[in-house]
Amino acid sequence: MSVCGTDGCHTTKDKHELRQAMNVQPQAAPDHGGAFYRVRSSIGEPGFHDEGVSRSQWIPSLRLLRNDDGPLVEFSLPYPPTERLLHRLSQGLKPFAASKLGPIGGQPQTAKVDEVVPAPASDDNGNGGRTVWPLSLLAILPAGLLFAMRRRGRWN
């Protein structure tokens, strides 16, 4: 895990320390941001392609981690061991300004609409908006009865 400020980074690879510091609890988005540090966590063996890397921001004044790796901005409250590790790793570093944090509030990223399909127009050709398919059943029903009777040998 690395915690970075504007003037450098502090890193730990202590597995015991990291194992205790991996718990967070989801939180609602705050109404404002704050000065922050960048946090980079790697899971896996160094040098392997399937190494998982997570990037987030630690906002000490709010006691929150902000993650925007996916389509939403998510916030979480670190458990005490996690918060202690974040404080220790950010000690002596200068934080990034709150204005550089980005959007607050868990708003989804903007999406583009490729195609708009209108609702089907009503079929109001003098029948009060009703469709004609029930009438079609009346034509199909006698044909089906004739077919069934012919198969049973009543009509040859």
C-alpha cells in the first residue's frame, strides 16, 4: 500500500500490517470534500499480470476513503486499524488540495444515448384504440377446429 501527497509517497509491504488494515464500511457521500492523499493498494504477487491494483483517495478531515474506479464514486469509512495505517503512511506528506479531488456525491458518470426508440403509435383507426388481434382469434378458432376434426377422421 502506498499513500502519496504532493511531495512524495510512503509505502508499506508488511503483510501483517496490511492484513489488519483491509476493512472498510460503505458510507453515504459527504456534502463536501477536503484535502486528500492518493492511496494505491496492490493485491497479488509483484510481477504477475493478474495483480489487482486499487486506487482511491484518503480524506483525513472526513475520515473517508473515496473510490471512483467503477461507474460510481463510492465512499467508505475505514475501520480503526485501516485508519491508523493511513495516518501513519500520510504522516509528513503534504496533501493534495480539495479542489483537485473531483466530483463528490456518488453521481454516475455521464452516459451517451446511441439511439432513442419511440413508443409505438396507438392504432386508433376508428376502433377506439383497441387492437384487432382478438378478432383474429375468431378466424383462427374455426380453422383449428376443422383441422382437429379432420385428423380424428370425422371429415375425410
